[in-house]
Amino acid sequence: MAVRGGVLYAAYRSFDPLRFSNKLEVVAYDLNAHKELQHATISVPKVHGARASEGLFVSEDGQTLAYAELHEPALILVLATKNFGEIRRSTVLPFTSQDHQRMFAGFDGDLLCLGSNYYQYGKPEASGLHFIRLDVSELKLKSDIKASGVWQETSSAIVWLPREKKTWVDPPNRAGPGAWTEYTEAGEKTGQMLKQQNSLSNGAVALGDGKLTAFFGNMISKGSVVSYSAHHEEELELPCAAHQYGHSGDPAYVGGICTTEKDVLPEA
């Protein structure tokens, strides 16, 4: 989902009784009037079974929507918000088999931003975060950057701010609590760092200008949300495990979920 100017946009696949899908439903709702503004059904690559989207984003001027599915069969779809008319689509991605944890980071001006955790088994020196930008009008490659040696813990989502060309990384640390550290896309440290609490890291949201909101949890009994800005931290302790959830186009807000039960199947 994406929101701009009081309008909520949503995109989701519809499935037939046999769990096949080749249709994408795109809907716009007026949040103030509580009514549907428009609805379109768009043909997309056929899939079977569950299918995850990497996101729906609206451009800064509110004129364009971009939707992405970054695993085969792949799809990047660009639509006009006024009538959901198709502007451009691509089923060819600038990724290889070494691109893991693929993400869609939305718009950076007139560019679309894709990222991944790039690594080759047995070749740690070749590993790093991968930042890709495509022009919106043609969906052609405009930039391709790898930050060698800077890679994200695989249990956490990549935290990237394309408009600032910055990323926050929580590197694997088996010796104990690590630290969320800010880097440029070129792999250089900026000096901003949030040391982790004595609990598990459950994701983070970058807010720009060296600001970060990080989520921590100790199983289900205790957790916290930590706000970091310019080497200053504020912590909100919670009687549950806090997790980062979704994304927001407004830097004043972040989304989170607090869990009080283990996410496991009941015992037989």
C-alpha cells in the first residue's frame, strides 16, 4: 500500500479456485470520504500459489505508481495514478543468482531503486550490499553500485535511504550485541552508530539526517524501541518483543508490531 494526498493506493493479486493468478487488482481509496475512487484489473505474469510483492510506491509528485515482484516470474510495473493507465513494465531484472534479500525501495526522483544482499558462497571478499537505480520512463539501468564488505545480517531487512545515498547495517556478530552503523552507498562509514541493546535486533527504520528507529526483543517477555539521532538515544521499554513493520513515506512515523506469544506451531 501507498498513501499520497489523502488517497490510499493498494495492489494485490487475485486468484482463481485452483490458486492460479494472472491478474493484479489496483485500487484507490479516498481516506477522508471513506470511498473507493477507482479500481483496475491488470494482466501480469501467471503464478501458482502464494506470491509476495516487494511493494507499491507513489512518486513524490503523486503522478506515478510503481509496483514490483522481484522473484521469477519478475515484474516491475509503472502506472499513472489518475487512471491506472500502464506507462511501462519490465519482466527482466538487473539481478543475478548472487543477489539475495532483494528489495524495492521506491522512488528517488525520476529513478526507481532496487537493492539486495550480494554474496557468493566461499567468496566473502566479493560480498556486499547492491544498490541499483532504473529510470522510470524506460526502466533502463542508470546506476549499479556494490558496497563491498558491507552486508546485512540475513535475518533483518536491508535499511536503505536512496534519496540520501545512505544505508544502515546490522552486521553479523556472534561475539555479542553489535551495532547499527550508517554507511554511504560506496561503503564508507559516516560516524553514526547505534549500539544494540542486550536483546535481539528485530529490524530498523532509517528516517534521514542520521536518524534511526530500531526495534529489539528478548523472545516475548521484554523489548524496546530505540530512537537515535546525532549520537543521542532515547529508549521506550515494552513488555513484549518489538518488531519493525512496513514502511512509511512520512519520516515522523514508523510502523511496528509487539508480540507476546512465540510464533511457533502448537505442540502435538
